[in-house]
Amino acid sequence: MKEVRGQLAGIPLFSGLSGEQYDALARIGVRRSSRKGERIFSEGDEGTGFYVVVTGRVKISKVSAEGKEQILHFFGPGESFGEVSVFTGQGFPADAVAAAQTALLFFPRTSFTALIRNDPALALNMLAQLSQRLRQFAGLIEDLSLKEVPERLAKYLLYLSGRDGDARAAELDVSKGQLASLLGTIPETLSRILTKMNRRGLIRSRGAQITILDRPGLDAIAFEGKKLP
């Protein structure tokens, strides 16, 4: 339990809680692991609880009636997913698959709801996190429906470059096929746009390593709708 308690302190969903609250959460948290490619749950499965990623990465996606996969999000260390089931008791709204060897903490719905009945601060933290997630998905819907693929890619590269504190380096943390799905396109189109960005001097791409050479140029494409010639 001590190891689980230590992991909880670094999870945004549980930030700012007291020692007693961390102890209560550690008592109900269940450690799980998933191999790369292993399914954690499928869309429609009973929502028995929610998960927090300790190490690794989890892909959240939906599959259309035609069998086409749309990747919605990737969750990494410290991030939580499946929380809606805690409040609704309904099935999971999408598929979750380990995108790498992954260690998880699972919080059963029945145990967690018993905690928040006695301690509403836990519920408030979770609602704040879910509100932020809702804004992210609203942005995703806007990007997929209103923006062209170059705009979506430029925005994603700028996001990656700021994530690790280096404004010039953007390392792709998923395969190009997965990135194409995440951006709502196909790998061939993604490759053509990356090639164009290289030729225009906006980026330098070497496999998964991308160096941003012209940040104002990417900004103009991502946020001002400037066309990629």
C-alpha cells in the first residue's frame, strides 16, 4: 500500500489531497499491468471502475460500422481514463488498448463511490479533471470538423514541442499510422504534408525526431489558417 500511496501524489486527479485521503485511495487501488496491444476494455463493457496510468501509454479509440478506427486520445503516466463509469454506471464509451507495456492502477466503482459519499473533495477533484477533458474533446471535434490536415498536424507538433520544455524538439510518441488516425487522415496524406513542411523549411524530420525550424510559420498554419503551399 505504501508504494501505491507514493504514486498517487503525482496524479493530477488526486492533487492537493490530505495524507488520510491518499491512504484511503491506496487501500482500494488495484495494481494491474497490460502488454503492448492488450485490450483493457471494449466499448460497451460494464463500467466497473476507472484507471490511472503509472507507466506506459494507453490508446483510446472507437471503431466505425465500416471497421475504421478513429483514435481519440493517448493517455500517459499520471493520466486517468474511464472515470465516466464512476458517475453513470454505464458501459465504457470507447475501446482502451495498451500502446506499450503499461502499469495501471484500477479503482473499482463501488469502492470509490463509497469514498466520495463520505468525502466530497474527491468528487470535486474528479469533476474538475473531467471538465478539462471535455474541453479537450470539444477542441478535437472542432479540429476534425473545421480544420484542414496541415492545421491539425502543425498544432500537434507545437503541442509536442512544448510538452518537454524544448521549443524546437518534437518527438513523435506514436507511429505515423496512429498519428494519422488521431488527426483524422490517412498515412499517405500525413507523409505528404510532412514532406511539404520539410521542403518549406518549417521542420526537419528524421524518423520520430522532428526539429521545428520555423515556429512562427507553424503558428500561422495552426492558429491562423494559413495554407501550406
